[in-house]
Amino acid sequence: MLRYALSRLVSLALSLLVASVVIFAVIEVIPGDPASYMLGMNASPDTVAALREQLGLNGSVLVRYVSWLGGLLQGDFGTSYTYRVPVAELVAARVQVSLPLTLYALVLSTVIAIPVGLIAAARQGKPTDLGVMATTQLGVAVPNFWFAMILVLIFAVKLRWFPSGGFPGWDKGIWVNFRALTLPAFALALPQASILARVMRSSVLETLSQDYIRTARAKGLNRAQAVLRHAFRNALIPVLTILGLQFSFLLAGAIIIENVFFLPGLGRLIFQGITQRDLIVVESVVMLLVGAVILVNFLVDLAYALVDPRLRSRA
């Protein structure tokens, strides 16, 4: 297991290095000069040049990349061009919203999807299975911002059970913020739960066709018992893959939901950084999110090895 983990760590480090090069290169080709944007169209060339020098934008691309990467390795994400505060402070404030929202949505997605997928697999071809497949197809097809608006209309405007948007801050208490994140979390979780339930069903059905399941059935187990006792664990590998991808998507891709509910999360920070040409914010936050994605995939790989010992023997 240790050898397998070390091999995956080497892959993780290489992936982070390649990602840093790609992110820096892509951000550099974004049109618009941060200094000109900050000073306005009427600024003199000398003033713009002085600000570019102050922001460190006059160095060569290679020098700026090495400086940026060295700062990241030391935990220094740079200073925002727009807010004139360390990017780490902006990230620390925004991650207090994005991370709980992501975990909340992921828990909801898992709690909904796995039982639904198992029930559908156990009742294959029956009305329950057909109903699950139709519902999950609808969940996959409908965008999450539409779910968000429907949830706001029903549970915030009509029933007044939850707030329609905003984030009070953790100093206001856990319950108040839990209520504020509930509708956004459900809006994010429902489409992801539909995907996960379909993957769970397909994986369980594939596992049920294996010889050891037929042997278990021949010994007297019914279909539901075979699913729970034998098929469930072996069907988890593709499900773990989807969970890892979903965590990454929910953390980095919740920008629309954050804007619908006026949540000050990382998605909105990236959006604001792009519109304000705050390149250091965009570079650092995107790199942080990519690092989180790669780290989650690493943890998923370790989970694979725990679920399937054959992977450890191949390392």
C-alpha cells in the first residue's frame, strides 16, 4: 500500500507542475492590461508604466512564472491588484463559504443517490426502476440554476422556510448559515445525485452478472440480499470516481449557483478577478482549485486500493 501511495504522490507532483504551467500560460494570453484597467482609459502612459512596475508586470514571462511558483510553494499567493490585500486573505474568507457548500451538497448527493441506485438495481425492469431512471434522466437534463430558481420560488418566496440568498457569516451561528446554504446545496446536489444514482445502478447491475453473485443466488440469497451483501462493495469503484469528480466540480464550478444566491464564494472571486483583470487572483485561486482537484483524485486512488486489493499488488 505504501509503494502504491508513493507512486501516486509522484504522479500528483508532476500533475501540479504541468497544471501550473498551463494555468500561467492561459492567464497570460487573456486580453487586457491590469494596470490600464485599474487606472482607467485616461491615464497617462507614464502612470501606467509606473503601476506596471509596481505590480511586477514588466518582468519576462519566465521570471514572473518562477516568482509566482516560488511564492505558491512558500504559501504566498501574491497580492491582489484590485483589493491590495494578500490573495490568501481573500481565499480564506471565500473558502469558508465554498467548502461548506461543497461538502453539504456532496453529502446530500451521496445520501440521495446511493440508496436510490441500489433500489433501482434491486428492482431492475420493475416500475420502481423505471421511475428512478425517468427521474434521474430529468435531473441530468435540467440545469442546476433552474433548480435553484424553482427552489427559491417554492421554499423561500412561497413557504418562507429558507432565505433566498446571502450568507450571514459564521459569527452569526451555525444554524443561520446552515439554513442559508440549504437551498444552494440542494440546487447543486440534485443534478449530481441523478448522475451518481445512474452510475450506482449500472455498476451494481454489472457486478450482479458476475459468477460469484450467481453462486450466492444459487445458495438461496434473493436479489436484494445479493446486492447488499456482495455487489455493493465491488460496485463502489466507479462510484468513488464520480464522487471525486463531483467534489471537484462542486468546489470549482459553483459560480452560477453562488451568483444566483449571492454567496461570496471562490467561484464569484474568480469571476470578479477575470472581469477586473486581477490576474494574480485568477492564477492563484485557479491553481488552488486545481490542486484540490488533483488531491481529491489522489485520495480517490487510495480509496480504490482499499476497496480493491488487486490494485495494490500491481504497484
